[in-house]
Amino acid sequence: MSTITTVPSGWVDGAPSSGSGLDHTVIDPATDAPVANLVLASGSDVTSAVAHAARAQHDWGGATPAERSAVLHAFARLLDANADLLASEEVSHTGKAIRLATEFDVPGSIDNVDFFAGVARNLDGKASAEYSGEHTSSIRREPVGVVGSITPWNYPLQMAVWKVLPALAAGCSVVLKPAEITPLTTLTLARLATEAGLPDGVFNVLVGTGADVGAAIAGHPDIDIVTFTGSTAVGRMVMSQAAANGTRVQLELGGKAPFVVFDDADLDAAIQGAVAGALINAGQDCTAATRAIVAPSLYDDFVAGVADVMSSVRVGDPRDPDTDMGSLISHAHRDKVAAMVERARAAGARVVTGGVLPDGPGSFYPPTLIADVAEDSEIYRDEVFGPVLTVSTFTDDDDALRRANDTVYGLAASAWTRDVYRAQRASREIKAGCVWINDHIPIISEMPHGGVGASGFGKDMSAYSLDEYLTVKHVMSDITGVARKPWHRTVFTNPGEVR
């Protein structure tokens, strides 16, 4: 039985904050039991949080790289000491399997904090030089200011870390809105950041709805950049709201990742990779393998092999370490996934395994494989965001790559082949922010994450993400000491003549 706790509506200026919105209950989607109660923040709370962030940013941005790095390293060690708490909270409000939380979400987040603690001391710029011959030019990279971040429910802890850490390393302050259905680890993250020595007001959290707090953050005139991870439709709304103030935006949006299996691929590796890539986080992952595009000679064996492995996946209590896959995030989302599968079945696609709603409590849905899907079908083209993999075939390499790119999305993809030339061609021609070769899903802190097209723009993770949170300033200093510059002739007929 879940224990119901009362949590604050946010963390503002280094302390728990009280909201001015509606009462809200956080639900465990695996059991349907309440796990936490809170009062939501409202749009009116955003102005206060932004003001605290703006005041705190001045000193944090003026701290030395070594000082910021020391705080972030202490933060990483404190997260490590609280890893069990973070994993437990993450499971309780997402329904994801405890193994995923303890072996991926939490250690990956800690590693990301450690990485940016190091990057904080490596904010390099272009070398100073005399490009005009009469001036020394240099580049300063300065924090953009106050960051407004909006994070999703599928990876609450990791997404908060991905947004917050590069901003902190760059010297920015943050006002972050987590999904109101999964706020627990983000609130703990902010509390531990304060305990680690992060100055009050540098990292602020407000738990509220997207229509209220999210819209207030996106449209706030004193926020210098808005970063958002979520659906493409909502991302476009955020961009529109930010545009009213000319505010910079970074978006990581939806995906429909192709999984291209050429005829020379290691079939067993492709089968194992397809199941793992499709079912991670119950398929609620924007980079998940969703469209297997398989060579005709391997098609039947691939379908049979994936169905066999999927049928052995253990779905159930996410707190049981033997569970492979937990629940989806909610009944509403589970029903949306199920409806898409039923429409695919009605349209003539072949549901090979899964595709049946289970009895009992919780928002569970089985691993589902759908074969023989048409290129113009909804299940092939639209993001399902559940444990569903479709399979279709292709005629030749040109057709395989065409099919891979036949989508508005461009977040991630994979190609499976033993041929180095095929692999290189796929990595060049598939339009996506990440292309894996003979694997699907691994991420590392040192490499960027972000997409193209309807999957958004800008980067999370890696040193590349710092570009979102730093401005580039050109400083040009005269080195001649001459009062009358040669270029003055473009303004004055005789620079020495007083008129």
C-alpha cells in the first residue's frame, strides 16, 4: 500500500513554497493509489519565482567557474547518497520498473550532474587576435540569464537534470515546471541542490498545470530563454507564447524512430535490440524504436523472433526487481494507446502479439507487435508513446532510407548492418539528431541529444547544450591610441576639421 504524503507546491528561493492554485493528488499509475497531496502553484506564482531567480542569477553568474563547479560536484555526491530515495519516488509516480530507475534514470542523472560540474570549468571561447590590424578582438561567453524550463512526465528526474545542469554550469538561474502528475523527484532534486550549497533562488521549481504555470513561464517577459521537452503540439504552443516577447526557445519534441534492418544484419542482435528499444520505459520514450523497416529476406524471421522475445517480457509490479516493464503513466494514456492499436487492427494490420487490455488495477498495457502496416496508416505515422512496435518491409537500400525519412519527425533512428559502407550511408542520409548503428537507445552525457523537423531544435546534454544558455559577446579594443581613425573618413570629409 502506498504511503500518502503532503508535498510543497514548489521550491522557491531555497525553501518549500506554498501554491495558490487547486488541490492536487499524485497517483501511482501501477496501483491507482494516491501517493502525495499538494496545492498546485498558479500563474501568479511565476512572477515571484522569476524575480527571485533574476536576483540570484547576478551573483551565481559572477561566480568563478571553479566555484560553480565545486557546488555541482557536491550536488552530484548528495544525489548519489540519496539514490534509493530518488529511485523510489520515480517509480511511485511514473509506474516504471525499479530496474530502469536504479540502473538508468538515477545513475544517468548523477553522471550528468558530474559531467556538467566538469564542463563548468571549460567555458572556452575563440582566441583573442588582431583581425582588423588596429584592434584586438576577443569573445566572451556569458550566461543568458533566467531560464524557464518545462519538463515532461516520462523521465521526470532525467529531464529536469538535462534542462537544469547545463544552465547552472553556464551561470544561469532556473524556474522549472515539472509535469504536475510526476513532481516528486524534481522537488527532491531542488531540495538537494540547496543542501549542496547552490545559492537560494538559483534553482526554483513550481508544480502547476501547463495551461497555467507553463503558459506563464513561456510568456514571461523577464525570462531569457524557454526550454521545453514534450509533445510537438504543445512545443509549438510554447514557441508561440515565447515569441510574443522575442524570447529564445529550445525544444525537444516527439519522435517516430525508424529501426532499419538490412539483409546482412545480425538477426539475433536486431531482434534483441528491437524489443529493448521499443519497450524501454514502456515505450514512453521519444527515441524509442517504433518503426521496424526490415529487409524482405529477414522479415518473417524478424517478426517471429520479436514476437517470441516480447511474449517473454515480464509486465507487472514495478517495485519487483524481476519485473521487466511497469505500467503506462495513466488510464487515459493507456486507453489512447489501446485505441490506436484497435484502429490499426481494423485497418488490416496484423497484431502478432499483445494488443489486449489486461484486467485488474493500474495502467498496464502489454508489449505489442503489429506487422504488415501500411505506410500511410496512423499507427505507422503518428507517435504512439507506448510499448508498440510496427514492422514493414522495403525493396532496396534506397527504399529503406526513403521510408526511414518518410516522417515529419527527426529525433533518433538506427540502422542494422555488417556493411561499413551501408552503415556510413545510413548515418549520412537518415535525417535525425542521433543515428545508432547496430544498437538503439544508449545515451551518454558527453554526446548531445536533440532533433530536427517536428522533433524540435537545440540540444540537451553534452557541451553542445551550453550554447543554449550562453550568449556570445564580441569585445573589440583599439590598440593604436590614435584619436583620428582611418574609418572616420566614411563619416567626416576631413577627420581633422572641426565644424
